[in-house]
Amino acid sequence: MATSLLSTFSIQTLIIASVFVVSSLSRDFSIVGYSPEHLSSTDKLIELFEEWISKHDKIYESIEEKLRRFEVFKDNLEHIDKRNKEINSYWLGLNEFADLSHDEFKNMYLGLKRPDVRRDNRSPKVVLGIFNGGGRRGQNQIVTGNLTSLSEQELIDCDTSFNNGCNGGLMDYAFQFTVANGGLHKEQDYPYLMEEGTCEEKKDEMEIVTISGYHDVPQNDEQSLLKALSRQPLSVAIEASGRDFQFYSGGVFNGPCGTELDHGVAAVGYGTSKGTDY
């Protein structure tokens, strides 16, 4: 049975002392997922947490776990509100990761590994091709006109010679596997499970999407990057371990960027926004 935090707090006479400064942000609060009134009292904050739980279909095994997640949620909201007052080119919001501590988020969602490869820390890794859904799917649309979601699960289950399933891997190896495997299945035929499974080779009779190869974009060469990006999406490895990445909701990110690569993303374009190139 679902338990309301508000009633639980009343039963346990639990008093949470919270001090919030009402945000003076001029941005649309429907985008970031909270408003100044939610920061004005504990009751409002509890109501916000309950709304967030319902929106993201969260289920906690015990009331103790729910109370702990509330404390994490409150701490994350304080960070989000503080940063939104300090930055102006991008903004943070209450997304589905708002009940995870930053360490939990990094352990669960980051993990681009580069086994047996010497790391060059001078710049992010950029690959001309497609990583997981973003790149291969984009190139396939350019060639065929069809935007098809491809199977990440197949990479997790089957690309195990060098990559490490849910523990991460290198996008170059994913491309090599796709070429050697004759392509990837559609996601609808080999759906994502959020865990490592057994490679299902019996799906051979189903339709697959192929690539003929891939190329690395030269490091520290912005013109080559822009030239490649004008032709198709690119796979890019970044360091996403900064706390702002956990709650990034929009805008041109110009926050701290490192070189300890731990996350693969797809670059799909470039331009200028409010005088800032991106």
C-alpha cells in the first residue's frame, strides 16, 4: 500500500528543519520541475516529492527507504536551485535521477571503459559513426530515410570480447562488433532489459541494420570535427561525472569538463546560441 510521506511524518512526529531561499530565477519553472513555493516549507517540499514519485513511477521497499530517498531528494533540490541561480547558459531540473546521490548516479550510469588502450587525456574521443542509438540510428536515417531505434541490449549481451556489458566499454569496439556481426537488430526485436542477458543469436532471421565501417576524427582538430558533424551524427566520449550532468535539463552546457572519459553521447549538430558557439 502506498504511504504518504506527509502522513508518515505526522505519525512519527518527524521534524525536518529546512531553510530555503526563494529562487529569483526568471526561467520557466515548469521546465526545471519545481517552483519557489516548493522551497518555502517542508510540507510543500513533501508534496513536491510525492508528485515526483508519481510522475516517475517510483516504488520504495520500505518507509525507511522512502525517508532516506526524501533526504537525498532534498539535498539534490538544494544543489539544483543553487546552481540555477549561478548559471545562465544552461539549467538543471528534477529529472528521474533526483532521488539518487551523486555517487549512486555515477556507479549506476557512468562507465565508459577503455580496456587495453592507452588513454590520451588531451581531448574527448570522437568517432565518425554511431554509438548505441544515437550514431548508428542517425546514419541509417541519412542513408535509408528511416529513423530506426537499434538494440543497445544486443551490444550489452553479445559484444563481450573487449567491452564489459553494463560495466562499460569503448565505442570503437562496439563499431567493430557491429561490422563483424553483420549489423544490429532493431530495438523492438531485441528490447532493452536494463541488465546483462544472454546473447540471443536465434534472432538472425530478423531485420538488421548494418554499417560498413567507422573512422576516428583527429583529436584537437575542431575543423575536422565540424566537417564530420555536418555530414552525420558523431559518437563522443565525455566526462559526465560532474554533479551538474546528473540534473542537466537544457541549454548550452559550459560547466566544468574533465578528461576522465566515462560516458558516450551522440553529437548531432552545432551552431551559436546567444553569442555562444556550441
